Amino acid sequence: MCFHGRLPSTSIIDVLFGQDPSKTSLINRIIYARDPNYSSEIDAIGLSDESNLSAKAATSALLRDFSSSIQYLRALLQTDLPEPVKDEHRTLLTEVLVKAKNLTEACEECASLYMKSTYFATKLPLNRLTKLIIEDQEEENFARTRGELSTAIVFDMYARHRSSNRDAEKADSYKDFLRSQSVQHASELHAVLSDHDQKQIIYFLRNICVPEVLDQSLYLENTREVEDERAKILLLLSDITDKKDQDAQDKLIEELRSIRTKQVLRDATMRIDQSKIYVNMEGLRRSVDSQMRESWRRYKLTVDSDFSADIVHMGLIIKQGLNEKNSFIAVRVPTVERIKLFDNIFIDLLDLFTTSKEFGLDANLSTNIRHGYVVKELRNPLVALRLVTNKGSIDAGYRENDYWLSKLSEGSQHRDTLSRRLSEFSEQIDKEIERLNYQLLRLRTDANPDGLFDFRFSDAVKRPLESACSKCSTYDEFMDLLSSVLWQATEQNLAKVRDTLRLIVSPNLTNALNQLQSDLYAAGIGHALPELNSAIASVRPELGHAIARVSSWFVLSEDTEFPDFSIGTAFEAGLQTVKSYYSHLNINSSFHAPGELQLKGFTLPLFARLFFIILDNAAFHSGDNRTQLLLETSIEMSGKTIHLRIANDLASDKDVGLLERDVKNVLDKYSKDSAPEYVRLEGGSGYPKIWKLLTHDLRCPHDLDLSITQDPKFVVDLSFDARNLIP
């Protein structure tokens, strides 16, 4: 029963005082009369003890005699009334306590009722109570509601059943309670559990100490610490939750498993991103070992022959000792020949390091960065807020931005201007990103003088390097030294890339946004579409974050050791990246694999990229203007062979006939024999990248097939020998 300062209706009186019409009429007359002598008049009616107390409680509340009403209601709760009836009276007690501004007790009653049933959230005065708590705490630093467990529960009830507009106060009440218990973390409450109502403390830990609230703590500095704290809370909950409540225990275990999986996935994704700069030095050196060793031996002989001066000196001693008159002749290989041999070795290694289609830096830049990653990462914030559109086709212009055009009123004079300006903006953004991806993030050559990866070595660098190499006593020592120099040059180039992103790309993209906003205001569109102005303002920090993420890829990771992992981790890493790039697409994915299937740690970045290429292809090519994508992934083991199948549905308007021709073209053109020719090219299906990953990086024989089912679905079937990939 709720009481809001109005007279109780006849039906409520009937519930409280029975169905005797004459008595109900008398009670109503007393209530309406608001007679100060109501107590004696109610006594004269001859009600039962419980009904007498109920009548007095309601009447005194209407007369604003709150202390008496509270006294009557508390006495009533000590009677033998059925528990459901008592609970109805408790709702009235809560109303009266709120009106009396006895907020601490009101919170306690609310929390107690809510622990019995969430039904009471609809009956209790949560709006008024939380408003008074906020006012009370603003006026009084030592307000009695501050630090109470029940206060935190009341704010959580409000958030769940009224509105989220007081979530900040809920977080404050969480912190206040911890402070009152002299702890910094909720997981430290184990020492004071017995001091509180068991149901309420469990509710607090389970439902209030959740990541979005824990994130407000000053003592938790990052997402990892928030998750670790939540995991500790779950373990504490497991200890204090009834072991017989298997459903509750299972939920705790499932949430804990989810946290750990999320952490593993996030850590793996971060490390995968930081391992994008890659040269397969092991494969490279293995492929040229015999040839390079022979070149080194020849070079080593020329180095050793430079000790001929000592040989001449020794010859003179011998000649004197033998008293011979014949000249002693020492043959010396000219230094120029030694330099030439060294330069040839260095140039060959440099060429393999940078341009090898199987192992080199540029091929890996193409696979790990240029193929989809840069364009989608930088474009994604703008796509999410509908600020850019795509081209209709390669030769066509940009599609109209129907989203923002639909926001204009019918017949608006701004329509043509807005359409033109947004198309120009899309083109401007794409030109900047494409220049970065297709010109700057490449090797510097005569054909591409803007490439930021400059591996030109002057004689001023090579001569000291040759001198250092001449002191190497073994082939491996020699190759290690040359490799370290190439990695140092790579590090310098990566610094140039990061500087370019920070000093050129970021300002150019920001300037394009600023110019768009300025032009829209000049045309009068900024005032006509305030939502568009808000979108432009919102995208600036998101675009900055995207540039920072791209910049973080251009590092040499010092931590290249990955623990063994389940293949599902690699799949999720690829899937999460695709989801972040296609935020407009609701991707529903199912994944089935043998639970025991583990792979060696070094393969994690490679499999994550393999899954990304396949899933990105599904999202991009399955149909235009769709909002949902269904993915079905299954993995099976047969001996040491892994069979992978990924199927995705196709949009209803997808031209299946054209797709079938494209599939045939991909299978013919990108056969294993011709795939190497396309490894360093971007765009298209990305299947040559898969060939490279499997053939040279993972070194496993494989078969790839593409097909279209009757449903229709696009299906990728991939089988590969995993004997060297399984721990």
C-alpha cells in the first residue's frame, strides 16, 4: 500500500480494516474530519487490535503527526498479522519515514523489503527518497545516510526501476560505504561481513560492486585493476553464498570465467597489435642459408688475407734464416674486392629483409597493416557517426548521405549544399587515409619517393659496419650483426611513421573536420542541424584515439613470447577487431571447436590475422546496406589435420551469380602458384595473405576452397597440417 499524502481510498480501508461497511464508513468519516481526537474516536468503533492500529497510523499520517504514525506502524509490525499484510504496512511506514525525513530508517525499510521481492520497487517512494538523500548530503557533510549499506541499495533500486540519472550518486554511495568500513576495496569486506544483514551485503557485492561502479574508485587505476577487483569480489561471494544454491554458484563461476577470458583476449589483442611489424628472420635465413654461407666464406677469406703484411714480415725472417737471395712474394687480395663482397652480401640481405614476398617487411606490412586495418581503423569513428559514405563504385562518386539528409525538413533549401559538402568531406578523408596507406606506409623507392620506410645506406654507414663485421669469427655472429643493423634502421623508420601520424595525418584529418563544421555554419546548416554539429564535436576525440591506436602498431615489440592458447582465443581476437570496424553491423557469431585444441603460442598473431582476413571479407563482401551478419564457425580435428569452416549469410539483394564468378576468379587467379605475386598488394579478397600466413609463416601444407550454398551462404573451407603447431 502506497501513501502519498492523499486520503486512503475505500478499497485500501477495506484491506486494512476488514469488510464491515459500517466500520469502514466510520473510519473514513474520522479520517476526513481530521479530528485531533482521532485516537479515542477510533477506539470507540470497536475494531480489532490490528485494525485499530492501522486506522490510527493512517489518520495520524494524514494529520502529519508522523512520530505517532511511525509508533503505531511499528507496533502493528509486532503483531501476528500475516507477513504479506505486514509488508504492505511496511510500505506505508516507508512513506511516513520519508515524509518525516527520517531518511536512514526509510532506506533500511526499503532495502529490507527489496531483499524480499523486487515487486516492492514499484510501491516504494524511491524518487522522493533519493532526492531527499541528495539534498541532505549536500547540506550536511556528516549526513546520517552517508556510509550506510542501505543507502547504496536504495540508489541501485532507483537505477534499476526508475532512471539512470542518479548513477553518479550510486557510485558515491558505494564509495561512502567502503569508507565507513575503513576499506579501500569491496573485496576487503570479508572481515566485517558479520556486521551487516547477510542478504544486503551479498546484494551489495553481487549487484552494486560491478565494473561500471568499481571504475569510479580512486584506488583502481585501470580496466585490468577493475576486473581483478571484480574477480576477487566474485570469489568472496562464492565463499559466502550457500553452496547448495548451485544456480547462484554457477553464475558466479561463469562471470569469473568471462572476466578471465576477456582479460586474456584483450592482452592477446594488444600484444598482437604490437607485433604487426614483423620480418620472418628465421624463415629468411633458412631460405638463403647455403648461398649466404658460401658468400660469407669468400668474404671471410678476403678479411683473413688482409693479414698479408704479417706474412711478408715472416717471409723476410725466413729468407734471412735460410740466407736465400730469392724474393719472398705474398699475394694480397685488394681491399676493394673485400668491400665489394660485403656490399653484395648486405644488399642481398637487405633486399630479402625489405621486399621478400614470403618473409620481408613490406609483405608483412601489407598483411598486418595495409590490408584493411589502417583504412578501417581511421574511418571507423566517422562511419559510426554517419559522417562519411562510400563510393557507389570505383568510378562513381560518393553516395548521398541519406542519414543526415533525412534530418532536414521536407523541401529544405540546404539539401543540395549538405549533400555536396558531405560528399566532398568523404572524399577528403579518404584521400588522406589512402595517401597514408598506399604511399607513406611503404618502402621508399624511385617509384614511391614518399615511402616512410627508407632503407638506403650510405658508404658512411656501410664502411664502419663492414669494419665491425670483419671482426666476426662465425657466420651466425656475422648475420646477427647485420640483422641488428636492419632492425635499428627499421626502428628509425617506425619513429618517422609515428611522427607523421602525429604531426601530419592527425592535423589534416582534424582540419578537414573543422572546415566541414565551418562551412556548414556559413551555409546556415549548422543551426538547422544541431545534431550534426554534435556528431562532429563527438568524433574529434574518437578520431584522436584511432590515430593513437594506429601509431601504437608501429613499434618493435620486446615481448614476442606468447603462451599456448586455445584456437577460440585467436578467433575472438579476429572477430572483435572486425566488430570494431563494422559498428553498424550486428554480427551474430557461433563458434564450435574441440575444447582441448591448443596451439603453440608463437602462432597466436598469425591465426588472429588469418581469422580477421576471413571475417573481414565476410563483413565487407556479403552485401551492401545490411544491418545484420550471421557467422557460423566450426573446427574439427582429424589426426593432425585441422578442418576449419566459416560460413556467412548473404544479403537478400546480393547478386549470387556475380559472386559465383568472383569465387571462380579468386580460386583461379590466387592459386598457390600465383598467390606470391599478389602478397604485397592490398584490396580484393585477401586470400593471397592467407596463403602467405599458412605457407611461410606457419609452414603448414593446406587446402583452401570457397563455395556458395543453396541457402545462400558463402563458405570458406580450410584444411591444414597442424602437426608442428600443436604443443
